[in-house]
Amino acid sequence: MKAPQRVLCALFAAAAVAHAQQPAASEPDPAAHHPAAGAQAGAPLLSEGEVRKVDPELGKVTLRHGPLTNLDMPGMTMVFTATDKKLLDGLKPGDKVRFTADRKDGVFVVTALEVVH
């Protein structure tokens, strides 16, 4: 192999390695799943929402919510299962709430919830 061809091959190899080490644009940013700098470590991630429907017997609540950064999810309306049915006591449609959501065993759950007055 001639010297210019070896140099060219080396450049292509280096570019391929550099490209492979960078995350693709479609891959989620791992930092997006962590609280913002300055947030207390271990503090719950509270999101804001509005109660649309409550089913206390099934332990489910439908919330219209803003972005859920810990779940990498945009704002939308969806059903959550309460980890404790007591979280739903006294809730009614139209209540503004702050809540913490998570995903457990493929199910979206609410682990903390408080009405905003």
C-alpha cells in the first residue's frame, strides 16, 4: 500500500472511531433523567398537573401533566396507578396537583401527590 493510501485509511479509521463514541441524536440524553444541578440528591421530582378523573376503587388517577423529566416524557394526559390508594383521598377533577411519577414493572405510577391551593 502506498503512503498516501495508508494515511487516508488511518484518517477514515480515526473518524469512524470518533463517530462511534458519540451518542446518536435520537438517543436520549442520560443527564435528562437526573435532577437539575442544585437540586437535592434523593429529593422527589415533583411535576405539576390537573386531575381529570379519579377512580379510587381501582387506585387510578387521570392527570393532565407537564413534562416528566425523570421519565423523558412530554406533557400529556394519561392514567397513573397510585402506589397507595390513600394518595387519592379527597381528589376531584379540576384539582391542581404536584406529584411524583415513576415506572414500575412497565406501569406508570404516582408515588407522591399533593393538591396545590
